[in-house]
Amino acid sequence: MSKIIGLTGGIASGKSTVSKMFKEREIPVIDTDQIAKTLLNEDKDIYKEILKTFGEDVLTPNQEINRNKLAQIIFKDKEKRKKLNAIIHPKVKEITLHETTHLKDLKQPLIVLDVPLLFEADFDSVCDVTIVVYARKKDQISRLLSREGIDEAYAKQKINAQMPLSKKKELADYIIDNSKSILETRKSFERVLKEIEKTNK
Ligand SMILES: Nc1ncnc2c1ncn2[C@@H]1O[C@H](COP(=O)(O)OP(=O)(O)OP(=O)(O)O)[C@@H](O)[C@H]1O
Ligand SMILES: [Mg+2]
């Protein structure tokens, strides 16, 4: 029996950093952000639906969907965010569940789903355990600023668009603290992994 681990967190809180630690242990990770990214330009229905909803302004000169432009629109408008999620989420879920089934068939003991909106999009219902990667808001902001070169107001807008990380911490079974050095995060990861491996939940 495979155990499905739902991995989530806030924007730039360290989900990908922790995903990498799982992969280094040869534990497979399904990256739903990557699935969504691919779908945007490769799924004809989604592409058409996005153009219909958001207009041609979200296109690059070579007719591809510009994720940054789309992000700027949806992070300041809750209704538009809902619309985009409604277009993309069902297909992301379908692909994720399909890939999960495949890994289950391969008898993988642990399977990680990296899902930024794990609780918001009800992905936690397909998981046996959930982990939140935690960082303080000021860490999220400074990491976003240095990674994306965006301004602080936009960074805050992005963070505030999601369920508060404090709420996610309450909902999760385990917390990996990524508010200090990567070395500390690795220790937290090791502890949580050991715990998950030994419990039969
Ligand atoms: N403990 C840490 N100390 C310093 N920098 C860190 C730490 N953890 C992650 N970072 C950096 O912060 C940024 C965000 O980390 P990461 O990409 O793992 O977060 P994420 O939650 O996957 O982000 P996203 O929401 O964009 O998917 C990256 O540039 C990463 O290198
Ligand atoms: Mg990530």
C-alpha cells in the first residue's frame, strides 16, 4: 500500500526546496505547479478558455500565454483568480490522480504531491498525510523579492491571495520549518520523514 503525502505551504515558503529533499531520497514527487504550467500552453481547451476569459492581453508576441501577465491579473482580483482556478484545477487534478495511480501500481511506498493549494482545492482528501512547509511572512517576502525581482507590494499581494500559512499549519499533520537555514530545514525534513515512515496512518 502506498502512502500519499500532500506537501504544501505558502508562496516561496520552500515547497520546492523540500520536494528536492524527497527526490534525493528517491521518493517520487508529483509537481502540480509544473503540470499547470504545461497545461496552460499545451492543452487546447484550457488555452481557448483562458483567452475567452482574460482576452488577448495575456498573450506573448508568439501567441503563448504569458504567465506573468496572467499572475498580475489574478493576484489582485479574487473573482478572476476563482475563474482561472476553475479552468485549470479539474485537469490538474485529473492528471495528478492518474500519475498517482501509476506510481501506486509500481508499488511506491511513499508518493509526494506538491500542491500549493492543497487545502483550498480539496486535494488533501486524496492524501493520507499532509505536510506544511513553513516560513515567516518576512522570509517569504525577502525570498520572493530576490527570486522574482518584484516589488514588496506585489509580493504581499501574492502572499495574501492564499489561505494564511498559520491556518495551513493548523490543518496539516506535520510542519517542516523552513524559516532558518537549509541545514535546519533538512533536519526538520528528516524528523518528519522518519515519523511518517513509522506510523501506519
Ligand atoms: N531556508 C532558506 N533560506 C534561504 N533561502 C531559501 C530557503 N529555502 C528556500 N529558499 C529560497 O527561497 C526561494 C523559494 O523557495 P522554494 O522555491 O523552495 O519555495 P516554493 O514554496 O516552492 O515557492 P513557489 O511558491 O514559487 O513554488 C528560492 O529561491 C529558494 O532558493
Ligand atoms: Mg515551488
